[in-house]
Amino acid sequence: MLGIPEWALGVTAILAVVSVLKVVTARLMPPGYRQRSWRGDVLPPETEDLQAKLAELDELKRRVAELEERVDFAERLLARQREGERLQP
């Protein structure tokens, strides 16, 4: 068709649809939608609470890992004790 390749027509159609959708969605958004988005200047107040909870979670993970090591050690000691009792006549 007029020497224009089919793929070029397809790309043009896709770009046109995307452009129309962008305009339509921009019109449907409430008036200050873009201004309300966070730019990274000031952290929201909830961030401090989340950071405190993450720090507490990290501490709890460390404590659980330490307790797991202690349980493994106790299990090894009990296994050795039981083996010693079985081997003695």
C-alpha cells in the first residue's frame, strides 16, 4: 500500500493507540494526581515505623538463628550420650 511496509503500519497503529490511551487516562485522573506522587525529598511518617519494625524483625531472626544453633548442639550431645549408653554392656 503506497510502498509503506506492513510492519511500519502496525508500529504506527500501536503508537497511535498508546498515545490515545495516555491522553484518555490523563483526563480521567483527578486534578493533582501528579503533584501528590512522592519525589523522594521527605520520607512519609510511616517510614520510620516500618524501619523500626524491620530492625526488630532482624533482631528476632538473629535470636531464632542462635536458638536453632543451641538446639542442634543439645541434640548432638543427647545423641552422643545415647550412643555411649548403647555401647556399654
